[in-house]
Amino acid sequence: MDIKAKIDEIVNKVKSDPDIAKKFQSEPIKTVEGILGVDLPDDVIKQVVDGVKAKVDLDGLKDKLGGLGGLFGGNK
């Protein structure tokens, strides 16, 4: 599995689908596993989730989803 490609795929889905973005904010591990369609070991899934969080424009998501952006620790 090409982890970088999967991270890019998930980032695109999170950015383009508000429902997926909301799910990712509340349950990132479950959302990522659902998108990938596989149950990965905890250490791998955490790396994927961290990679997605690093690539997603959290300020842009916060603007689109209202106050839910604060769930990632940003209070702007």
C-alpha cells in the first residue's frame, strides 16, 4: 500500500465532501478506515491520520463547517 497516495486520496475526500470532513473531525481513525476499506494496525492508521491532518487546510475547513474546526485545537 502506497501510504502517501492513500493520504492524498483521503485529503481530497475530506476537502471535497463536508460530510466526510465532519466525520473525520469527530472520528478520524474510523473515517480513514472507512475510506480505505481496511482495518489497519493502530500505528499505521495513526500515521495516516496524522498525515491527513497535516495536509488538510484546517482553517478552510473551519470556515466551511463553522465552529467544528476547533476540534483540531485551533480557535480562530
